[in-house]
Amino acid sequence: MKKYFIRYKPFLLFLGTFFFTYIVLTVLYQGYLNSFGENKLDTITRMVGENTNQLLQFFGVNFTIEDNQSHSFIKLIYNQKYVARIIEGCNAISVIILFVSFVVSFSGKLKPTLLFIFGGSLFIYVLNVIRIALLCMLIFHFPNQKQILHGVLFPLFIYGIVFILWVIWVRNFSKYASKNIK
């Protein structure tokens, strides 16, 4: 048994680091969410709604957001029509936690790791705001395609971007990056 632990040590360290980081960040995030109480909207989700509104207003789109007082979500109103809502799961924090956990588990030097985590997290956040804005417009124009847009196309987009960031991290910055000299 010992020889298998030695043989697969890098893989086991990756798994252990990944799950440890993921669990710690998830517990911290859940504690953050619990601090808002039941039927209260957290600050990050509210900020995502406001940033989506600012983005669409910047482009002159007839768009507003409206808090739902009885539940914890934000109504997204496009051309005076309620097209979608933002709930806590739409704020991309769970995706960012997944991203950070992977980068930490393949960490390299401290400074590049922290910079990549910060830059990648910010990039995911901005792309998520753009994703929500585009989703609202597409749902307005193609309401019959709501399920495929929300359930397939846009998750594929955001997770595809995260995958590309992971590949960039592992190939160029992690401790496992190949140092090919040309």
C-alpha cells in the first residue's frame, strides 16, 4: 500500500489540496451567506445585478432591476418586461471557488499564483455580468429558447472559459509548467 502512496503522491497531493481549498472556501462562503438571514439578498448578488444594470444602461438598453421583497432575488426587466431573475447561484462565486481551488492545487510561486487567482476571478466575474446581460436580451427575443440558453449554452460558456484559464495556468505558470527553451 505504501508504494502506491509514494507512486501516486503528486496526484494525491493535488486531490487533497483541491478538496481542502474547495471545502474551506465553500464553508467561508456559506458563513457569509448565512450572515444575511433568510429571504435576504447577499451583497455580491446585489452587486452583480447592479453591474448588469450599469452595463446595459451604458449601451443605452432599456433595462432595470428590481428587488423582490418577499424572496431573495432581483428581477431583471428588459424593455418593461420581466425576463429573468438573479439569485445567489447566479453570482458566479461557486465557479470562482472552483477556479481558485484548482489553481491552488497546482500552485506555483506565491506572487504569480495570487495574481492569477485575482485576475482570473475578476475576469470570471466580469464575464458573468456580460453573460447575464446577454441572457436577458436573448430570453426577451427568444423566450421559447430559455431552457437551452440558461441551462446549456451559457453554463457551457462560463465553464469553458474557466477550463481555458486552467489550461493557461497549468501550461504557463504552475509548478508543473513545462519550461521549453526554444
